[in-house]
Amino acid sequence: MSLANYIAKYVAGFSARALTDPGIGGGGPSLTPVEQVQAIFQVPGTEGFFWDPSVLGNMSSGIYTQIQDAAVNGVVGLLLDNRPDSTLGPNIAPGGGTFTGGATGWALSGSMWEYASNRIQTKVAGAPDYAVANSVVLGAGAFYAVDFDTNSNDNVNYATVYGGPYSAAANNNGGLRVRKYILGANTSYMSFRGVAASASVYVDNVEIRKMPGHPAMQNNAGKRPVLKKTGSVYWLDFDGVDDAMFTVFQTSLGTNVTIARSIPGVGASILTGQTISAGTWTDSTDHSGLIMVNRSLTAPELAAVTALLNARAGV
């Protein structure tokens, strides 16, 4: 499932219905069990995440991806937040991301990048250098999806996306539009780094959109959990050594946080009164669903969370 389909699945008609449904969080007949949990995040001021490894379309084997490609018995490097507020932010690329008539808002290094034919492109055999969207300021710790068109189709001539602590060569996989994630932005500006040993690489129609919620991720391929399936239960299997998934909170969630975990074959385990500070939060414990909320749950909300996590655990 594409990220676009994942977004559309929850945007159309859900928010208004969840906010007016008398059964919010308490098993109202018009809400599915997942929607009951998602409705918790519609309460004003509620923050946190809802990680659900049973939704295969929300996962990828790596943190940079064009399609969601996680598979049973394969590693998981990215797990999107399953909250209902799943719309990407507006496109903040300079000039709407097109280069018609110029490259206003971009700083093009003279040694590598140039403007030509209503796009930016690398110079053949140029030294690797950057094209920076210097009119766009990224939010520290925030997550962004970067989409763009490129003619790059190998690992010799390519553009690399920068803006967070990770980067990867961006190839168009036979003509498909490229999506690369900037995760946990730790630099002010998003940029492309060009590498061209024998051919000019162009970039056009750029979109830079802030991602919703708090995805779980692992940039180190050797530290990614494995997606398992036992009967009907999907779960993440951490090796107990160095496997871990993390997210980044830009602000503290406070001292009254609820953490609810679905333990495969066991059921829901719910901790209350937890303290979650701003910065990186890491998890390394097997689960078939994990929910974090920055407050105490009401009785109906707790019942909804418990029921869903028990079901996810297969009990």
C-alpha cells in the first residue's frame, strides 16, 4: 500500500464522525475497534503514537522507501504511526517545488549544480556538492517526506536527500516518482547532494511535506526487528541484544503518560504515570501493538485499548 493510500484511508470522513460519535472510545456501534483507539487521539491536547504491526502497508524494510515492502520474516526499518491525523503537511518546497523560469529559494553550488531547462541538474563529472532549499527551515526532530522526479537509475549518477541524520541515494526505479524520508531533522535545511561520474542527473517537481505523528524507525540495518506471524498474530521480534525502534518527541509528553503494549500470546500490558521527556524514545521489547498517550485514559478509552491489544495479541 502506498503512503498516499494509507493517508486517504483515514482522512475521508473519519475525523468528523469520530468527534461526534457518542460511542467514542467506548465501543460505539459505528466505530471499528481500531477507530475507537484512533478516536483517542482526536481529543484536543492528546499526543503520542499508535504503532500497529498488523497493518502491513504501514511498514517498510528500510527507513528510505518508495513503497511499503515489509514482509513476514523480514526486517522492519520504518513503522508509520496509525493515528487518524494522517495527512501530510502542505508542500513547503521553494516555489512550489517547480523550477519554471528559475531556481529561486535554492542555493546551487557552482561546482556541481546548475539551473537549466526548468529544472536543476548536476554537471557531468562534477565533485559531489549540494543544492540547498535555503528558504525552507525544517523543524528539529520533525519528520518529512520528500518526493521528486529524477532521471537517476543507478548508484553511480544520483542525487541524495539530506536534512536529517540519514541519507540514501535516490533512484527512480525504472521511472517511478521517488519518495525519500527525512527522519528526525537535525539540520536547518533540506538539500540534495549530487554525484555524477558520467551523466547529468536532474531533479524536478520537489515536494517537502511534514509527516504526521511519530513513526518508529531504525536506521541501522543490523538492529531492525523482524516481522513475525504466529497464527493470525503479527508481531515485532526484537533479538534482545541490539534490536530497537525509536521515535523523536519535539516536546516532553509529561509525567502522566500511558504506555499500552500488546504482548504476543499474553495480552495487553498497560503502564500509567510514565515520564516521557523530549528527545529520542527507544523501544526494544517484542510487541504486536504499542500505544502511547500523554495522559490518563478514561474508562471507555482504557476498555477500547485493552480490547484491541488483547485481540492483536491473539487472546
